Amino acid sequence: MTISSLRGSSNKWIEIASSSPTSGTTVSFTSVPEYKDLYVLAYGINNSGTATQLTVRLNNDTGNNYSRSVLFYFSGTSQMQITNSSNSSSLYGTKEAWSPAAFSMLIEGSNSPLKKITGVPYDGYGFETNGAWHSTDIITRVDVISTAAFTAGTIKLFGRN
Amino acid sequence: MRPEIIFIDCQTGVETIREMDDAEYAQYLIDQEANATETE
């Protein structure tokens, strides 16, 4: 699977960087250039644990500056849960009881005072996230964090203006 | 042996891998505990 660019409704998405991790628990995109929007795409992700749980952290901010509402699906059941409003250190990409996992996360307004974040799992199981990162800082670092060491998969970061 | 972080410099494309330092490892343990609690 080769993806080098995505076309949005207006501006073209440009691939900023890509990684295919086979070790480590965090993939950290640093020195991210300034874009209006960012897009994280992960696919074929597997890890050394019994489940794949991925979260995203921005600018290495570990404070309680994230809010989110979550729709999640497990074993054919759907539930809605609003969790940890303004009280979380990271945002879910997906949580999977089955691997490999895939998710996308759209970060709108990455260079504006309001960052709206939408995360979608691709295979029907996992967390669908709507949230925000409460910071006026321009995003320069995006971390994708796994609960166990990566063994396979690809993570790409795109930007558009 | 501590978990590793893979850094990708988006300006240069250079990828480096290193073990977590003390602060990163402390945060990693906090994250692990938080995730386990939240998804029980």
C-alpha cells in the first residue's frame, strides 16, 4: 500500500513524513512544518501486546489539555461515552482487541488557537473520537503512542494549507 | 531495558531510535496506568 498524497475537497494533502515501526512504543514526528490542518494515517499496525491501543499526543503536552467524546464498538455492540472532558493527556486513535489496527486522525486548525480533532478507526472496532486540544501553540510535534512495542505497520503524517 | 521512541525529523527525514530517558519513562508508566484504568 503506497500513499504519498490525498486529495481533499479543496487543497491537496502533502505527505510530511512516514514511518514503518518494528520496535519502540512511540513514533514521534518532530519539527513538523506549519500547516493549516494535519492528518495522521496509520494502517497495518500490530504490536507485541494482546491488543493494539493507540493514542496521539501533541507537542509532547502531557497536561490535562485535551477533551474528547468517544463512540466505541466492541463485539458487535456500540456505545457512546463522553470521557475525561478537559482531563486527559492524550487522544484515542483506536483501541483494538484484534490486530492489525488502522485509524485516521484529522487535526483541523493546527496553526490556529483552536485545534479540532476527529479520529476514526477503520475496521469497525475501536474508538471514534471527537475532541480538541486546548492550546494556542502551533503544532510542531505529533506522537503516536502504542500500549506495547510496534511490530508492524505504517504511520504517515500529512499536511495541507 | 526501557521502551524505545522512534523520532522522525520532518525537516530532514532523519529517523533515530533511542530508549526513553527518565522523564519519558515516568510518563510512559503514567500512560500505561491511565489506559488500563480507563479501558477496564
